[in-house]
Amino acid sequence: MNITEYFSMLFTDYTLGVITLGTAVLGAVCGMLGSFAVLRRQSLLGDAISHAALPGIALAFLLTGTKQTHFLLLGALISGLLGTFWIKSIVKKTRLKNDTALGLILSLFFGFGMLLLTFIQKLPNANQAGLDKYLFGQAATLMVQDVYVMIGVTGVSLFVLLLFWKELKLLLFDPDYTLTLGFNTRFLDILITSFIVLAIVLGLQTVGVVLMSAMLLAPAAAARQWTNSLSVMIFLAAAFGAFSGVLGTAISASQNNLSTGPIIVLVAAGLVLLSFVFAPQRGLLARRIRFYRNRKELNLRKTLSVMYHIAQNHKDISHPHAIKILNNFHGYTRKTLNKLEEKNWVEIRGNQWSLTAKGYQEAENFYKPQEAMQDL
Amino acid sequence: MNVKNEKLAIKIDDLTVAYDYKPVLWDIDLKIPEGVLMAIVGPNGAGKSTLIKAILGIIKPIAGSVKIFGKPYKAQRSKVAYVPQKGTVDWDFPTTALDVVMMGTYGSLGWIKRPGQAQRKSALEALEKVGMLSFKNRQISQLSGGQQQRIFLARALVQNASIYFMDEPFQGVDATTERAIIKILKELRDAGKTLIVVHHDLQTVPEYFNWVTFLNVKGIASGPVKDIFNDDNLTKTYGINYKVAINP
């Protein structure tokens, strides 16, 4: 099956449709909530949460003996939340910094989870095979009711986001100020963190513990490059996430069932790379171009200012001077001189130049402070 | 100076704040009358910012009480505005100057309600007051340090408070902005508002302020600049023999 076949089968093949819808919705909700993690500079929290979820899955299996996704994910949710609030209370109550607390909880929970997984593997009569799919995810196991749950969570988080939009924006930008205005920042913090945990847990089945944080961060990091508006950024992050989900599933399904989770993450990473290079204002390319333009412009002005200082010594500003007295050090080349003439800042006659009134004015402005603010 | 006859904006009793076992503020008693423009001065680590944060409930004190116009802060929130240090927020946050100033209206709006035309109008007025109206749609990362400070001041002005707390509003700003800000602060004082400013530049204290508090973990002195801003108090606060040529 190639990619075009995949897209033509998308609406006829039920399983394929369910999986694609699932990865798309997952990408969207992760992108949306991931924006908050990125802007709060809590990017690594997602990684810690997803790793912290692993022992929950194993314990849920040991306690109930069932492999039903919903039970296992409930376990993941509980241990993910536990890990998160441990991290927060470590930071609050000890002198350990945030990154140390994250690393500590991440490895502690993940290590315990791995231990439980190997223990389960050695159990007799175990229908255990399959728990390790939560390490790297397996999109093929997505069922239609899983997708319904994802859509439900996405809907609720979108509603909460819109409801508390003003408060959440304020919290992201300036938490101390939020508190002085009388908003309960702890409530807002728990609210947004809980939804991030929920999104991560939903993604474990598809993308897995190890790569889950990339689903949260990559679309948001890519989106930030394209816009300076929070709402546009969140919308773009959701779109990028959904796109990664669909394209990742398409590539995976059309290429001999390559593992879906890693491909989705790679597609998202590709979007990040594209955004870093090609975004119109913040992109590397745009910044390079701006740099060269500015340098050219600066050379032009350097030459003009030399001319200005020479012209200042004469009563008549348009007194002609020899081109020879300009040199490279002043930023002068034949090209810059022609550019200056083009702009009508100098006149060239034979091998002599003279400043125009316009050029003189321009150079004079160059030396005035550029701050456009008035002294009140 | 007799403070008792005037209305007190802020009354602090026995305020103590500690990180772990180390006291940052020790048994502070402070009375700030209404309508003064007051500087808090003291060396690094004296607890100047902490004092403001403790008054505003951002940091929990281990002892003591703070009264704003005779009532606890929680009951008086709407009368208080806060200008945090510029460096405490991420200026690369995706938003515009006008949007940040609008945030000043969020407190009076309360939960969930969205800002509308009225809020937008008062935000634009505040921007005009600080000379930043033409920058209203500018992305905040593209503002200079002085412009960012003006935006923060405008955000507080929108709150239309009776008491303003400002944490080092002159740090890293250009001379033009410093003059502009002090002009606005003096106007606010003349309109009867109380302003409490963490300040670093001792030279400008007599010119800018009419009230001063010396702080170095303990409260050293507090009162009118013309009475207590002298070498004696400066030496007590900064530890070394301090000489500032003032009060000829």
C-alpha cells in the first residue's frame, strides 16, 4: 500500500479510519495543552509525567489481572498525577531545584515500572504479553471507544481553556501578579497540570511512555515560531499535532507497518525543523537575510556619514569632493556610491561627488536618538 | 514626625519573614501615611522586595500583621496595584503591549468575565499616559527595557488603585523613561495616592521622594525625607560610613 492508496482507503477501511482519527485527535489535544507547558517553561514536566505513568499501568494489571486499556490507563493516570504532585511538593518543600526533582521522580518511577514489567513477564500463566507496548506505543490497538474518550477529553479541555482563557493567560505571563489580582493561582496550576497529565495518559497507548513528551512539546515549539499571538499559537500547535498524527499514521501504514508512534514523533520533529528554518520572523533564514540587509544598509550609512562630516566643513553642503578620498574602510565601494545616488542622497559628476540636501538631512537624522517616545 | 494624626495607608506590626531558618525580615513595624511617595532603600539582600511581597501576600510571613487602610489585604485588593520587577516575566511571551496593559483590568472583572470595550478604552488611556500609545500593537519582545517598564506602569495605572507598590521601576531604563515615570508618580501622589517604591539610587532619593524607609532585615528608620535622610541613618543601614551630600 502506498500513501495515495492509504488516503483512498481512509474512508472505506474502518480500522484505518479509527486509528487515523485517534492519532489526529491525540495530536491536536497534545499540541493545545503542550503550548501551556512550553510557555510555562515546564517542557520536561511532560517527560516526567509520562515516565511516572508506567508503574501505574503495571500495578493496575497486577491488581485487576485485566489487560483492558481503560483499567490500565486509569492506573497510569493515578501514578502520573502522583508523580506530578510529588515533583511540585519536592520543589516547594526542599531546596532541590525543579530539574533535579523532575529527574529524580522520572527515573524513580520509570525504574520501578520497568521492574514491575519484568516481574510480570516472569509470572506463570500470564497473558502478560503486550504490556510492553506502552513503552513505545502501538497505534494499531486503538479501538473506537478509545477514540471516543480522546474526543471527550479534547472537548472538555477546549471548553475549560476557553472558559478560563483570561486567567490562564495571566498565569502563564505573570504568576505573582495573577495572585495579587485575587485569582487562585494554585487552582489554575492544578487545573492546567491535570489536563496535561490527562493528555499524556491518553497518548501512552499510541505513542508510548518514552516518546510521549515529544508529542506535547514539538507542535508547540513549531507553532511558536510562526506567530506572536497566544491564541494563534495554540490553534497552530493543535493543527501541527493533528497533521503529525495523520501523516505519521499514513507513512506507518503504507511502509510495511513501521511503528506508528516514533514516526508521528519524527514528523512532528520535522515540522519543528522546518519552522526553525523557514518561519517568517523568528526563523533562522529570515534572521540571516535581515542580518545581511542590515549590514548593507549600515555600510551605506557609514559612507554617508563620512561624506556628511566632510561636507560639514564647507559653507555649501553640496560642495563637490573627489571620489578618491573615500576608501573601503568607510564602507565605500563603487556599488554603495551608486546606491547612494539612486537614493538621491549624493550627486556624482565625473570623479567628484557632492551631498544633496536630502542626503544631508538623512545623515543628520542618523545622529539623532531614534527613541520615538516623547519626554512627558 | 507625628504620623498619628494622619490617615494610615499601611500599618505593619511585628512582620517577620524567613526562608528556612534565615530571617529575611525581622520584626518590622512600619506606618505609612496616606498620600506619600515613599522609597524603600537598603543594601542587596535587605529584604526590600520581600517586604512588598509579604504585604501583598505573595510570600507568607511567619509572624506579624499587615493592615491596608485598617483592614487585611485580602479585603482591600481592589485598592492596591503592583508593579513587579521587570525581570520576573518572560518578555518573549506571545502577546502585545496593549494586551499586557489590559491585564490590569482582570482583577476588577473577576473570574471568567472577558474584557470588553470599556476595559480596552481604559487600557488605551493608560498607554497614552505613559507615552506608549503608538506601540500598542507591538510584540512585547520588541520593546526596549524602558518601554517594557512603561508597559508595566500602564498595567498598574489601569487598576486605578489607591496604593501602588513598585519593585525597582528604574532598573535598566533610559533617562527619558526615568523622568517620565517619576513625573507620573509625583502626579499620582499629588492626587492623593500612596506609592511605595523599592529604590536603589540613593542620590535621587531627595529629588524623587518625600518619604523614605531604611531597611536592612530590620527596619532602621522611616519618615519624611527631609527629616531622616541623613548620613547617620545611611550608615546604620549600609554598615559602612556613608556620606551623601544632601541637606546643605
